[in-house]
Amino acid sequence: MSWRRGQTYSQDLRDRVLTAEGSARAVASRFGVSVSYVVKARQRLARTGSSTPRPQKPPVMRLLVHLHDAIAAEIAARSETTIAELREWLLREHGVSASMATVWATLSRLGLTLKKSRSMQPSSIHPACPAYRVAFKSVLCLYGRSCERR
């Protein structure tokens, strides 16, 4: 029996699982379903008297799907914006209130990041940087230590 996530088992299989005698493990191995499924199907039958599956929820519509182009344009225009500022912009310009998680997921879906530029060059403070070594040598010379190291 091939089952895919998001789909229910057939009613025929449900009926066979529910009418089968034996432990949940034995029934699960006989019909190729999980033990959890057998237990939950039996519990549902006992509670509600129904062997049919519950209705599936419809897929959730993405809140900001109609604003993807506008969001991408805003990020391109103001690359230093934060998610909080982007949320304020969405509310002010488009009247849409979105959580930080929704904005974050939308940016991820669009392949956009909100990385900030660093305030200084990262290599200027690293010991492997030649400028750092020159500055360090001059400091050592000021304190009377040997400048011939390294």
C-alpha cells in the first residue's frame, strides 16, 4: 500500500483495519500501516462511531503572496531595512499586518536576505592581516619589546 503525506487511506483499508481482530501491532503489520494509525482509527471509531476520515484542511493561502513583487522592490530600494521596518512599511503602504515569522518566511521564499553591512572591514582586525601585524609591531616597539618578532 503506497501512502503519501497529506492523503488519507482508502475507506476499504480503513474498514479492514477496524474489523480486524488482534493487537494494534499485529493488525498494523498485516495491513502495512503504522501502529499509531491503527490505534487512532480505533479511538476515532470508539469516540465518534465513524470510520470515515476527518475532512482535510484546505491549503493555507500565503498572506503576502500578492505583494511579492512590491516586497522585492522595497528590499532592492532599501537594502538596509530591518524586518520590523518592513512590517511597518507593509502596514503603512499596503494595509497588511504580518508577523515577523510571516515576513521572514516570505523573504526566504523570495531568496532575499536582510544581512547588514559590517561597520568595519572584517580583515582589519584579524591577526593574519598585514596591517594588523604592522600596527601590533609598532605597539610592541612603543613598550620597549623586541620588534623583531614574526
